[in-house]
Amino acid sequence: MVDTADRTTRESEEASRAIFTLANVVSFVRLLMVPLYLFLLMNGQNLAATLVFATAAATDFLDGQIARRTHTVSKLGQLLDPAVDRVLMVTGVLGVFLVGRIPLWVIVVVIVRDAYLLIGGACLLSRHRIRIPVVYPGKFATTFLFIGFSGLLLNWPLVPGLGWCDASWLPGFNGAPVSWGIWFIYAGLVLSLGVTAYYSVCAARQLKEALARERLEGHGAA
């Protein structure tokens, strides 16, 4: 098995310092769609806002695929690609919250989870050269959430609630009509929390190995 630190170092060496690669341009364009999406949404342009958000979300895989297939992986791209995904995720849930189509607890869960992954991942990488690889269930969770946000933005068609409770903070489970997108939101949240637990376990295991390795290196230097 390849050592985690060696693998991370090799990946870093293979990444170039190029800025204006095609993959990075795609990431920049996706990032520019964020303020446009918010502007349209706040001005009541539901359909236009949905189209902009859906386009930015649907091209999630493009920048990474282009970089790998054209052998133009860059250090900027390694930071920019996941950062744009996080910005899009946070602004997506913030937008639907501001127009009153999603309860507060959903935005809290999404933002706290993303902050946890972003800060935790940055600390592991900078202090111990540990990078936790993205797993496909995490991509599926992001896709479910993006689809759900798009449905809530469009706000059509509405479907009947299940009527299982009277809690206003559980749209879909109460009796009020709701956008079909809420069910993708719930599926994405459950899957994303499961993936977060998996990342945490992997990080804890690799951190333990890294600390043990650092102690051995320290004793060897002494």
C-alpha cells in the first residue's frame, strides 16, 4: 500500500502551477454564475434563476474531468474546483431560504457540514499532508441536493404533503403542498451526513498514522 504522505506529495508534484487552463476557466465561469443566480432569484425571476443554478450545478463534473483528460491538473484547480462546489451549495440553500421555501435547520446543516469539511480538510492538508479522496456517494449527495435546490427554485409543480405531522419545519411530511425538490433535499442530506461520517473515520485513521510517523521521525532526528 502506498504511504498517504508519499501519495499526497506525488499528487502535488504532478499538479502544475498553471492558472489559465481550460478546467480553471470552467470553474471561474461557474463561480461567476453564483451572483447572477442570486440577482435573478431576488428579483423574482424563478425560471431564469433555476436555469442559471442548474447549469452551474450540472457542470460540476466538467472541470475535474477536463483537467484529468487533458492532463492539465493544476494546484489552483485542486483548490478552486471543490471551493466552487461549496460556494454553489451554500448560496443555493441560502437562496431558497431567503425566498421562504426551505426551513432554517436545512441551511444550518448544509453550512455547518461544509464548514466542517472545508476547515478540517485544510488543516489536515497543511499540517500533515493528508488529503481524503472524494468518494462517489459524496458526489451523489451533492447531485441530489443540487436537483432539490433547482426544484425548490422553480417551485413547480407542487405535490401534496404526506400529512404525517403538523410541524411547519418539516415540509413534505406535513400536509401543506410542497415542491417535489424537497424529497431530493432530504435524500441528499441523509447521504451527505453518512459520507461526512465516513470522511471523519478515514481522517481519524490517517491522522493517527501520520502522528505516529511524525513521532518516529522526531525520535530518529534526535
